[in-house]
Amino acid sequence: MRTRSGRVGLTGRHGERYSWVYWAVTAAGVAFLVVDIFDDGAIWNYAVIVCIVIGIAVRPGGVRGRRATAAADEQASRDA
């Protein structure tokens, strides 16, 4: 049986690996959002925004997304 997790991170629906940093930042962002609902301080808003930015930066493909990564891998395999 194939597992969906490993030392590097969890495997997504299409086989891409999401790092543990991505999942930790996602969980922290949700936690900060819950705290922001109960405590109306601007610092929690900034913390959620920072978590979103970090989550986008560390996901597979970064800012460009999974399709750009797949296209780059396909181009590299054609060039080789």
C-alpha cells in the first residue's frame, strides 16, 4: 500500500509533494484567523497575511503554480 506522507511532506492529489512547512503555515494561518475573530487586533490580520504569503511561496511551483512546474519539467525532459 502506498502512503501519502513521508519525510519530505505529504503527496497531493496529482502526485506533487507539499512540504511540512506548507502544512504548518496553513495550520498557523487558520489558528491566527480564529484568534483574530475573537480578538480584534491588527497584528492577527498581519499574521494571517504573512502565513498566506509564505504558504504560496513554499507550495509546489511557488507563485506560478503547479502547471508552470509541470511545463518546465516537460521542457527539460525534451531538451535532454
